[in-house]
Amino acid sequence: MKKDQAVFIKDLSFAYNGPYVLAEVNLALEQGAFISVVGPNGGGKTTLFKLILGLVKPQKGELSVLGRDPGKARRLIGYVAQYSSFDEYFPVTALEVVLMGRLDSNLLGRYGKQDMRKAEKSLADVGLHNIANIPFSELSGGQRQRVLIARALVTEPKLLLLDEPTSNIDVSVERKFASVLEELHKKMTIIMATHDVGFVSHLVKSVICVNKTVVLHPTSKLTTRIIDDLYGKKMRIIQHDKLCETEG
Amino acid sequence: MIEFLYSLLPFKNPLINNAFIAGILSSVCFGIIGSFVVVKRISAIAGSMAHSSLGGIGFALFLHYNIAILWFTPLIGALISAVVSALIIGLVNLYASQREDTVIGAVWAIGMAIGLIFIFHTKKYKDAMSYLFGDILFISGENLLIIVMLDVIVIAVCLLFYNKFLAVSFDQEFAKLRGVRVEFFYILLLLLTALTIVLMATIVGILLVIALLTLPAAIAGLFSKKLWQMMLISAFLCLVFTVTGLLLSYAYDLPPGAAITLCAGGAYVLVLLLSQAKNKFFKSI
């Protein structure tokens, strides 16, 4: 276990109830890095995140997060899941959702004035200061996603895990989101799973390719061939052109 | 205390008075727990707990009439079996990875079967109807006291852990990542639901209680921005339906459980129709 590493994985294999989803994974990510995770659906991106969060345990190998056991590092991680199973009509406001990130600030889960201030600030950070009291169910897909990111930020994490955060966001919002990430990157390590690295290509230093195995590429060395190998077929080049031009 | 409440009510018959008091007192619990049941989508679990409580009721009647153990009342029997069902369903869901709806159905039917067997072998007493559909004759002063105690427990626990319950109901995985013991709160919520169901099952019966738990909350959900607003509105609606239903049953000689359920059901259908009509109207202009 190394203290200065955000994530350290050695010879890790994991299966749910069948064949290995991830096999023989070795990975070391420095703190302060901005890392993109790419790979086909079902390739194990979300599973890698769940391992880092300590929500599932590997059958083989070692794993430490921020120099700790994954379960113990959990409170230092801000996580935005790809799919969330909310009740569509759940009566809860955007601000209340963000406040859930402050649940562990005391034993009973009561929110103080400071928690309120931090929640309002996180909402402002993702450009949503004016919708604090709107019900979550009335927000657009992109707004909901940003509320969930604000909820992850209000936990004041050292490591931010984003699982396909842009899948519901349109291009104009994506640009705003990129500048939000740029600001956050000054303060924390960011690991983001995505199909489209393009919009943050100037920030991303390394790309992890996950498809049962995990391979780390500096962005400068990432070519279309690697991506083709990874996805097992020709990708539309438009989706990755920015990435491939980028000098890391 | 109870004499004071009696003096506020217009009825001479203490049994009818008890029914009104029980309805008014339980409404608060029903508003709170009903809202959780609706947003967490566990009404099938609640239904299963309600129906399977016949097992405990049957056992209590058997003890009462055959062995003359009088302290073990049907209310206590119902409480115990609802709590046992809650634990079985909750623990199986959390740890055994079985199909949830199968487990719910099994507990539902097994509980009722146990109840039927006990009632069948209970001397002199062969009628399960009044437990299935409720009977205000069951509400003694003693039972009112139990209702008050359960009321206090449910309200205190829910107020104390409101934020945690809200987070667990909204997004269990995230709550877990924030260090909330989600398994504990899930089981606790099921237990509180079990207690609440038994409170009202004495009046409206174990078959109809689920309507009174979910319909006021479902209506309230249409008008609420926050969960606590949903709870307040739903508690108020529950009170209105119970009182209206009891008045109708008193005036027109109807079974109270059915009258209360139809008040809630009628209001629910009406509100749904109105909100559909409103949507159509706004689309057309």
C-alpha cells in the first residue's frame, strides 16, 4: 500500500457469480491525476468503481484506495453513479438531495447551517444555484446529473469517481461541465468513466482502458488502433478524434 | 384522558368513541409511514405483513378460548406476527438474494394459513370475518393505550432519523457510501411499518388496511415538494377518510372498514381523474 497513490491495485480478479469480470488487474494511479476510463459496455468500468468504493470485494489480489482499505477510504470518495434507481415522483428538492452528501457530519444526520452553506455552494459550483428549491423530479436529465455531482462534491472528497456523467447532458452543458471539472481538478483526483473523452481531452493525462483487463495509457500514446483493439471493432473516429490528437 | 376525549365526541356509545379516537390517533403514524411505504415502493411488503398477521390473531384466539390465556390478546398476536413477517422479508431481501416478490407472496399466504388452522380449532369461535374486515368492537380502552404508545414510538423514531430515512429511501447505495447503516434502517422501517399496520387493522381489518396506508400518501404525493409535506398532508387525509368513513358507517349502518376504504379509494380516483383532466386542459391551450 502506498500512501501517495489514489488507487493501487495488484493482481486483482473479480467475478460476481460466474466468469471473471475483471482479471489480473494491475493499476497504480497517482493522486492529483485526471484519469479517463474507457471501454465497452459490460467491460467492467462500473465494477472497477464498485471495487474502489468497497461495495464489492475482490476474490483475488490487493487493492488500496488513498493508502487505505477501500471500505475505509469510502468517506473520502465522491461518487456519481451511472444509473440511479430513484422513485420518479420522489418528493425531494434539489437542495435536499445535495444535503444527503452531508449525512455523516453528525450521528443523527441532522444538517447544520454550515452544511446548508456547503450544499448551496456545491449547487452554485455546478451552475445550479437558482434551482435549490425545485423538486428533483421536475428537473431535466442534465440538471439531475449536475445535482448528483453537487451531492458528490459536498462530501469534500479527495477522489471523485464519475461513472458516465455526460450520458444525459447535451453539448452546451457539457462545455460548462468541463470547466467545472477543470476547477475541481485543482483540488482532487478525478476518475471518470466515459464514452466521449473529447470534451475534457485537455485535462486528461491518462486513459484507462477496461475490458476484462485494465491497461493504462498516457493520452499521447493512445491511438485509434488501441481503441479498436479495445472495443473489438472499428469505432466511429469522430467520437475519439479529439482524444487521439491530444498530446499528453 | 380518555374521558376527556369522550366528552369532545357527540356519541353516547363508548365503542364508537373509541373507534373515532383510535382513527384520529393512528392517522399521524399512517401519514408518516404511509409516505415512506409509497416512495420506497414497499406496499407489497406492507400488504404481506398485514395479511400474515392473521397467523398471530388466530394463535391468540386459540390461546384465549382453548387454554384460557387471556393476556395474549389478538392485538398482541397481530403485532408479533407482523414483526416476525417484517424480519423474515427484510432479512431474506438483504442477505439471501431470493426473488423479492416470491418471498412476499410466501409470507403473505403462510401467515394466513396458520391463522386459519388456529381459528378452525378454536372452540366456539369460527368467524374470522371481523378480523379480516375489521370491527370497532375490538377497540377497548386498553387497546387505545397501546395505540398511543405505538404512535409515540413511530413518531419519535421517524423524527429522530428523518434525514437518514429520507436518504435511504431515495438512494440506498449513496446513503451506504456516506456511512449510513442502510440494512439497519431498512429493517427498522419495515418494523415501524408492521407496528403501524397493526394499529389500524383493528378498525379497518387486515385485508383493507393497505388501502388506508397507501392511498392518502399517494394523493399527498401529488401535491408535495418535500417528504415531510407529503407526510403532513397524508396524515390529514387519513384522518379525514377515517372520520368520514366512521360517520357514514354510523349513519347508514355500513361496515366501517369498507366505508373508510371507499372514502380513500373514491378520493384517490377522483384526484387522479382531476389531475389527468388538468394536464389535458393545459396541453390544449
